[in-house]
Amino acid sequence: MKRKNDPKAAFLSDRPKLLQYIRDVDFSLREVISIEVKREGSLHRYIFRGLGFWFVVETDSEFSFFKNRLKFNEIMADL
């Protein structure tokens, strides 16, 4: 049986506390297209982007606290 490599799972498996937090808040990675990491001093920001949303998790390098925001993009289109 061929095994699929999921880059999102691989990225989070190196950060087990972050992965557990994502599971605890019941956030689905299914629609996530990209994961970005931004470091500003001691604050680490993980940005999970989808087509119409982004989910931001803020913590420190030790994952000692978590704060999150879910934002939806406003999409306007002429049909």
C-alpha cells in the first residue's frame, strides 16, 4: 500500500504541543492551503491560510501559552 505524505501533518508533527492545541480547539486542517510562521521577538505566529479564511495561533518558542483568531476574507465578485 502506497503511503501519502501530508506536508501539513509533517510540519505539525515536529510541533506536538501546537498539533495538540489545533486538535483541542477542533480546527480542521482540511481546507488549509498554506502554513506560515512569523517570529516577532519572543512571539511566534502560526498562520493557517485557506481560500476564504486565515487562522492565527500565537505562542512562544516553548508553546507555553496559546491565543488564536479566525478571520474570514471578504470576497466580492460580479456575477
